[in-house]
Amino acid sequence: MPSIFTRIINGEIPSYKVAENENYLAFLDINPLTKGHTLVIPKVELDYIFDLDDPTYLGLMAFSKSVAEAIKKSVRCNRISLQVIGLEVPHAHVHLIPITNMHDCNFSNTKLQLSKEEFLEIAEKIKSNFK
């Protein structure tokens, strides 16, 4: 059975896409720690990030860097934290989290409750800054 991320890639489940190319996809986390919290995934479905072949892994990191730069231009923050947890969905992915302090990237924090309009506004800002 395909992962929820593969279903997003295939357009079976809606998402707030912020960047995409033939190999990778970035979309807003629907349970964000901070505004702009984004997930970046390879389009190949593989559970564990360190099982990706080197070109796919390096491409994921390069794509993530470009997405992080767009987020930094779009959301007030000091930095973009990159985290790999990988337990919640069996599909390799990274979290890009805009932070102003270390506490902002603690997954035990209460998640933000954003409206559809807020998600759309954030996604559009990031899209417009993605190169």
C-alpha cells in the first residue's frame, strides 16, 4: 500500500505544495511546529532516508537547501532547522522548520492550528521565493 506521501505525489490527497521537480516534492506540514514548517520528500518511496542511493540522497539535500532558502525569505525566523525523524510515515523525508530559538523545533510542542487561508498564504509566499 502506498504511503500517504506517495498518495500526495500522485495527487490522491491534497497538499499545500511549495516546490516540486521531477524527483522531489516540498509541501507544508499540516501539523506545523511553526509557520512555514515544510516536508521535503523524494518521489521514490523508500522508508529510511539512509537507504536512499547517493544521488537521490544528495539531490534531496540540495533540493531541501533551495526550499529552505525560499522559506527563510518568506517567514520571520532566525534559521531553518533541518530534522530527520522518519518514524511517523514510512517514506524518507526531512522537516524544514523556521526557528527563532531551540524550543521551536521540539516535536513535543503543541502544533499550530492554521486556517486553510493561512496555509495558502504561506505556501504562495514560499512558492514565489523558490528558485
